[in-house]
Amino acid sequence: MDIRILVDTVSGWVWGYPLVILCLGAGIFFSIRTRFLQLRHIKAMVSQLWTGKASAKGISSFQGFAMALGGRVGTGNIAGVATAIAMGGPGALFWMWAIAFLGAGSAFIESTLAQVWKEKQTGEYRGGPSYYIEHGLGMKWFAIIFAVVTVFSCGLLLPGIQSNSIAGACANGFNMPTLASGILVTVLMAFVIFGGAKRIGRVAELAVPFMAMAYIIMAIIIIIVDFHRIPEMLRLIFASAFGVDGLFGGIVGSAIAWGVKRGIYSNEAGQGTGPQAAAAAEVAHPAQQGLVQAFSVYVDTLGVCTATGLMLLLTNKYNVTGGGSGTLVNNIPGVEHGPQYTQAAVDTIFPGFGSGFVAIALFFFAFTTIMAYAYYAESNMAYLVKGRSSKIFINIIRLALLVMVFYGTLREADLMWAMGDIGVGLMAWLNLIAILALGGVGVKVLKDYERQIKNGDKLHFEPEKLGIKNTECWGKD
């Protein structure tokens, strides 16, 4: 069987409607259980960014935020949004907003659990789903499965999407040969990831805020220019999302599926990657990093993805294929969905500038995402192979990731996206099941945090008083 057919078939199995329902259902469940913390604690989400200083064992709270945001803000925010609109119509953007709002609850739970059950290995904090599955659920076999899937997904399946998008954008923006961009990205990535988690944190801390703000500022300029069309676009988005628009009413199912699918790919809420960055942070209470990671979901989707979506819709630089129902909109004939849509949108306001600007923005977006993938793969490899020999295996997975980064620049985009969807979907299935089972602990930790804040106590965490066991790092020097 041809590899493309095989990959597409497996991707279809993994990303069926059951996973879409599970993602939305988990978000609704956690939102209700936490009394919609994503609304009640918005102020705290921002203030907690600046708490927690870096130590010999862990990165700062902001570095944890930046590292996770570096993973969340990637090619999905440009190419992923374009794909969602191309396949599901403008309504897909609404469903990306919906999964971001609901997913913030899931992100809080998974990141808080990661802090509760983090461990110290080779002088640094490590944690994530494998750790809370083992210590929280007591299911070592389940933890191993997640770790293996994550190493395979983040080390092999996902990096190619990012590098492929970099190569495509650079070719379109600067006429840069694919081979040259592949070599450049691979060499730069090797320098960063062989520097360890702390170097990843420092690079992300500098690059992520800069790249996100520059991109959003560009979007704001375009929105201001086309300000008169905003009411029309909002009507189109909502009408398309609920199937009442005459043109897009027949593809509301695709709007939901692609909005949720690309929303999860972009903001990673419930996928199990964000908590691995959260676990690396040095904080006084687990809920602090949970709130920070919930906020990163907002920044990713309500900020950067919305910026992309509005740029495309306001400038009419998008096509809609209708998910197999024939071409419904053909505003830019012959242009493949991906970063080229956004490059064309920016070019309408800044002729000759858009392609280069988006290529640079995408480079930063995708590069920091690959850095995050490297850290996630390393964390799970460290979980699987503990002790001195873990460094050998971590270096092996680093090399494998670099190979896939280079490979991704040379293959077609659709194949890389399908491979990445398999990785995201498998991780989401496993992690969502785990956090649904452990959600009670996350809610208990949230209530403990809220009680301390209400009483004006200095934040601290005593898991034994909450009946939480197997917490290696808390209460120890």
C-alpha cells in the first residue's frame, strides 16, 4: 500500500467524530467542574505569569508559559487556520474559538496534574501525562503507552509539519530553495535542542512574545483597514458555524470537525503536551502553572488564530472546497491552502511585503514549536529510560527528530499534515481519558489554591493534607 494512502487511512480512524465529541465533552465537563475558571480567574491567569523564579531545578513560570506557547503557536496558527476555513468554511473559526474556551478548562486540569506529580531527573523537573498516569492512577502500563506514543509523535510524526511549512513559506516569500531551508532549520535546531531544557526555555522566552506580538500587530493593521467589513464577517462566521448560511449551510459538520481538529492541533488543550512544559516550572502551588497554561490557550487561539482567520476573511484571500462537496468559494484560484493564503492576505494591504513577513513569522512560530516537540520527546524518553543511560536515548531521539525536520522540508504538505494528525489524535485520546479519570484531583487542588488566596495565605502546597499521594517533589528540598 502507498504510504500516503496508509497515512490518510490511519488519520481518518484516529480523527473521527468520537474524538471530536470527546474533546468538546471533556472541555464542557471541566468547565462545569471548575465553575468556569477560564472566566473567573482571567486576572489571576495574567498575574501568575510573573510568579515563580527559575531555579537550579526548574524554569520560571513565564518560561514555562513561553515554552508551552512556543509549542502551541506554530504552523497551525497560519496553515492550520487556512486549512480549517478551506475545508469547513468560515464557521470553522467559531469552532476553533469554542474549543479554545472549553479547552482552557482541560488545559488547567492537565497542567495542574503535571505539577502535582512532577519528578526531578538529571537535575531538572520532568512531568506530564506519563507521570500523573503512573502516580495518580497507578497504571504503569498506561503511562508507558502514552510515553511511547509521545516519543513517536513528537520525535517523528509532528516535526515535519513545521519544517514543511517553513520551507513552503520561504520558497514563496524569498524564492529560497527547499534544500537550503531544510539545511538551515536543521542546523539551527541542532544547536538549540542539544543545549537542554533550560536553553529551550530561554530561547522561547525571547522569541515567543516577539513573534506573537508582531503578527497580531500586523493583523490589527489589516483589520483597521477593513474595519467596515467586521460586522459582515462576524455574521458570516456565526451563520456558517450553525448551518444557517445559504452557501455554507451544507457543510456545518465539516466546520465543527475541522474547527475542533485544527483548534486542538493549534492550542494543544487536552493533547498532553502543554503539561510537560508546565511540569518544568518552579512554582509554589500547582494551580499557578495550571492557570498560566489555561491563559496560553487563549493567547494561541483567541489571539493568534483569530488574527489569521480575520485577515483571510476580511481580504477574501481564501478558498472553500467544502470537504469533498465541490468548490464553494474560489477567491484565489490555484493557490493551495496553507501559509500562502496568509501571505496573499498581507500582500493586499502591503504589496510585496506580505510573503516575506509571513515567512519570517512562520519561521519563528514553527521553529519554537519544534523546540517544544524536542522537549516533549525528551521528557517521555527520560520517563521510559531512567538513570544514566537516559542521556544516550535522549540524544538518539534528538537525532531522529532532526532527520524528520529535514525530511519534512522535502515531502508534500498533505502527507506531513496527515502524519501529524495521527500523532495529535493518539495523544489526545490517551490523555483525555487520563485527565477525566483524575479530574477530581485537579478540582481539589484548585479549591485549595482558591482557599489560600481568599485567606490571604502565602501560597504553598501540602499534598498529603489533600489526600494526594506519590508526590515526589513537594515538601522536599
